Amino acid sequence: MNRCSSITTLLRMDASAAAIGVAALLLSASCAPAVDTDALARTLTHLDDAWSKAAATRNADSVASFYAVDATAYPPSAPIAVGQAAAREVWAAGFADSTYAISWTTVHAGVSKGGDLGYTAGTYQESYRGSDGNPVTVQGKYLCVWARQADGSWKATNDMWNADSR
């Protein structure tokens, strides 16, 4: 075997190995389990409903437990709250008013094709007694981004809500 034919043989072997590697990669990707995004979206809707029920108990620790440790909350007419502890303080401030109540309803939910990120969006209603002593009811909308955690649970990573026009 001359030197040129040896190089040609090696190149053919490298090309064959590369083709087999690409085929294996494509086959493994196509064999990956499909993510049931509809089922995961329903999971987020149920989780969001449970979060609203937790808010009805007026327990800031319970409400904060739905946030990721590094979450960011964007409350209306207030500074951004960075971190689970800061989000807890936002809720605790609201609950400090004994007349304050809030609830929300998920209208839309979705999950990424990879199954690791999702969102919930919907409407909320809050009520409290105004500074003049009269009851105040505020309606608004919200958008929350959720991320699947290493343990498989879902936590809110970005939570934004704001009031509709009055």
C-alpha cells in the first residue's frame, strides 16, 4: 500500500466515522421523549391557582414559597423586588393592611418545547379600605414566568402585575 492510498483509506474511515456519529446524534435527538407541553401548562395553571389560594390566607411566607430564590417581582407602583425574601416583603406589606385581599385567575398558560420554562397570565382583583375609609377594588392583569427547578418543581422567576385604567 503506498502512502497516498493509506491517506485515502484513513480519510474514508474518518468520513465514515463522522457520518456514523452524525447519524447517531440525529437518531438520539429523534428518540428523545416528547414533552407534553399541554399537560405541563395545566400543571402551571393548577400551581397558579394554588398560589392564589395561598394569597387568600394572607401568609407572606406561604406566598413567597412559590418564588425561586433568585426571582424578581414587579409590583404595581412599587420598586422591583429582587429575590424571594424581597418578594416576601412586598406581600407582607400588603397583608399588613387587615382589609387587603387579592385573588387571581389564570387565563393563559404555556410551556416551552423543552419543558423547562413556562408562563401564566391572567387577571387579578384586589381590595382594601382607602385612606378615606371607603372600600377600593382594583382589577388588573399579570404575567408570570416559571422555571423548572433541579428537583423537578416549578418556581416563579419573574412576576409582574399592574392595575387596569381606572
